[in-house]
Amino acid sequence: MSADKPPSAAPIGLASTVKALGISQDVFHADKHLEERRTKIVATLGPASIPKIRDLIFAGVNVFRLNFSHVTDPESQRPIIDTIRRESASLGLPIRCNTFAPNPSIQLVPGESVRFLYSSEPGTDGVITTSISQIVGVIEIGHRILLNDGSLKLVVTERVSKDEVICKVVVGGELKAKKGINVPDMAIAMPALTEKDGKDAHFMYRMRLDYVALSFVQRPQDVQDLLNLFEVCKKEEAEALAAGKPLFESGVPADDLEEEWRPHIIAKIETPHSLDIIDEIIHIADGIMVARGDLGVECTLEQVPLIQKTLIRKTNAVDKPVITATQMLESMINCPVPTRAEVSDVANAVFDGTDAVMLSAECATGDFPLETVAMMSSICRNAEAGARLLNKGTSMQFLHTASLMRLSLRHLRPPLPIIAVTPTASIYRRLALFYGIHPVLSNGLKIATASGSVSKLRRHEPEIPVVPQQNHYDGNEPIITPRLRNSDAILALTEKDILESPSAKKTSLVLGDAVCYCAGFHGPFPGLSNTIKMSIFGDAMRSERAQLNWSQSLSRLSLGARLNSLGDRLNKEA
């Protein structure tokens, strides 16, 4: 113990680090910037976290992931989906071993032999089964079989039949049910969508889930197969509707979806074969997930950091979301605090440019799901603040009103948050995955046409007059109703919706702040802007209220003049 250290010394935090580095704290504005986090958190639901969904939302989860690999009946997930309906759901479809009977796991002993076979039945002691026939059917003697993210290792020593091989245990341990299988010595000639996956995907479409994470993507066709399946789902619904049949009740109103809605596909990159054609996969998918667990098994561990950085940069370059996943805070499964290396790992993913970081077993089956989410959120906030310190950001907020806010602003990652305003609930939910985006669901854009349809707005329908309602001022902000459905009135309504939304509180946006509005509607090129406006937040509301009051005053003056004229005429006639 150092005798000259004050016994009540404060812990070294970010503010003291800033001072030690000689950086002006005026640049940092710690109190304001640490309130909001731009990197999004994806949390996998499981036995430990399903009862705590509400608490996890408050702790900082932006997107929930449901793992359908452990689900035999998709309908069993409906109550969970209903609970998190307002949040985006990201689902994974991995390839795994079956369950075990009569025990929930088996013990693999180094040097002993085990049977590995294709079967729908549970495995037993000395027998591992999988429902994926392509793995067992084409594997060769000498090939490695890695289980549970590579923590267990088998080597094929003998083929018994088309559906069974004998393996020697090289690295042993406990093997639990539904753990992942990797065969790094071969490219498995199988589609990413299994028969079960197809049934699950139908359910996901009918439930109007926002994202589907497709496992084992090795080629663009794997993503195209799922896109084709969603087209079949769309056609089936159209035929049912034409025949007067009731549609599957998802709980999501039809007008909450954009015109060409479908679940967006996140391609999980977890094999070296997908890396050879990664540009084509990124092009066809809606986003990617860097599945580092399987990448570390299929490739070598020392290659994973470079692969992670390359995948993030490539996906950033085409302005699509990227999720970094697997073992980010692994030690927090059983411990309330992470290791220093894990903290650095999460922070470096933020520095790399990831849109979201994902928790798996830490949240699904761990002992401290809430603490893990809170820790992940804190790490991300501090990493973002550190990046802003190095970049010495400016002081302007960015607001964007568009049908699909993805291009330009988000790609540039400005130093202050982006508030994305949309009239469509499905886009509002989907934006929860994007870095730095604070979505706002606004009626300001929805009322721009008589039917409230954004698609009609894109077809340049004429503006429809609106009868003004009573207006009042509560002493803090003007409450307005549009005179006409024009850009000024819509902007005023949008400001009001932003002010009343949680996003304004998260970003510390208040009346009087300097803002930059970017807006526009481009059918062929969604996300582009044809309007850029520098303004003071709240000016549109005040201006609209003033114009309404002036218009009403003119109307009263006009009425008074007409009455006076009528009185003069009556007097003359009398």
C-alpha cells in the first residue's frame, strides 16, 4: 500500500482521463454526450431473460433476438413477440446437434470413440445426432468436427454407413443439447435454409418481424432463397385476401408497413467460404452479422480480428447495418463484472464502426442479464465519447425526415446524433438497429395526403386543405394544426412530434438548439434529400402558430368589413 495515496481518492474516470491527456473538456461536454448511446445492443432472449424483458429494455436493449433453433413450435414464441412488439426482433437460424436423452448433456472423454449420425432422435452417451444429413453424408475420414464454438473436437476415423461415422474425441468435455457443429475441413454442399427454417420463416413473415438472421450463409443464393420464400409468402397472402379468407393475425396493422415490406435479412458470416465472395453477399443481403464464434472455429483464431475489421468496413461502405457478435462479455455469464480484455473488445468493435453489438448466452442463460446489458451500454457510451474526443466534434444536431434514412448522414457518422423521422411504424422499428439513429414516429408526414399513405405522396398527389382547429400556447411551446398540408406545416408538426418523443430526451435536444433539417422523397433513390435547412429547433412551430393567428385575424377583419358594408346598405335602404 502506498503511504502517500489519499485514502479518499476518487476513482479515475473519463473526465480525469481527459484532463490527463491534455484535451479541453469544453470539447467533450461529458454531461450531455454520455446521456445517449449510438451503438445499438442486440440481446438474445432465453430462460434467464424472458421474464425480464421490460427491465432489459430499460437497461438499454434496442433489438431482441429469438433463437428458433431451440424451438419446435413457432407459435410458442408468439407471447414473447407480442411482449416486445414495439421493438425490432432479430432471429438466428443455426445448425446444431440434437438434444440428449435421458440426460440434458453427455461427457466426451479424450481418446474414446463416439458415434456421429444423422437422425431426428435425441443422442445418448457415446452417440451424437444431428438433423442435418448433408454433414454426415459427405464428411471424410480425417476431417475435424468441432462442437460448441470449437471448445470440443472430434476427428472422423471410420465410416459405418451413409448416415453414420465413428469419431475419436481429441478435446473432450461436457456437450450440451443444441450446441453448434462446425466442419472446417470441407464446404458443406447444403442450403442455408433447412425444411424447419422454411416453416419458421413463414411464421416470421406472418408475424411481421423486422429482421431475420440467416445462419451459415456461404453464397449469395442462400440469401436469394430466403428472399424467394418471402415472395411466396406475399403471394399466398394476396391470394387469400382476394379469396376473402382471413389473414394470419400478427397484431401489426397493415398501414404500419411500408409499401414493399418484408423482413430484412441479416446474413451471418461464419465460414471461410463466404469470405471469398463477401462483396456479393453484402450486396444482396440487408446487413451482416460478424459471427466470430464460428469464424474462430472455421478459420484460425488469430485471423478473426482482421476479418472483423474488414467485414465492418465493407458493410459500412455500402451503408448497411453490421452486428458484431459472440463472446463479447462471455465472463459475465457467471460473473457480475467483465474482464478488461472483454471491455477492450467491445470498445474496439465500436471504434471499428459496428452498428450493433450482440449478447448471446450472457443474456439468454447467464446469471446477470441486466448487469450485462448495463455494462455493454456503458462501454459503448464511453467508447463513443472517446472517439468524439479524438475527432473533436462540432455542436450541431442533425434531423432527417425521410422514408428510409440510411444514406449520407449516417454513413458520415456525424459527431452528434441523428433523429430520423418517419410516418411508417415498420421503418421506425427497423431503424433501432442503425448506429447513431434515434427514430421518431411522426404524424407530420403521414397527414401529407388525404389517405395518409406515403406511397401516394411519392406519386405527387396534390395538397389537400385542412380545416384549422383551436390553437393555444402553454407558455413553453406552441401547439399547432396545419393550415395546408405543405412543407412548412409538416415541419411544424414534425418538430412537435420530436419534442414529445423519447428521442429528444435521449439526445438532450431542447427548443432553441441549432439543427440541420434534411428531407425529401425520391422513389427510385430512397434516403436522398432535396431539402437542407439550417434552423433553430422550435422556429417552425412558432412560425406556423403566428401565421395561423394572422390568418384568423385577417378573417375576422374581413368579416367585420363585410358586416359594416351590409349595415351601411341597410341604413341607406331604410
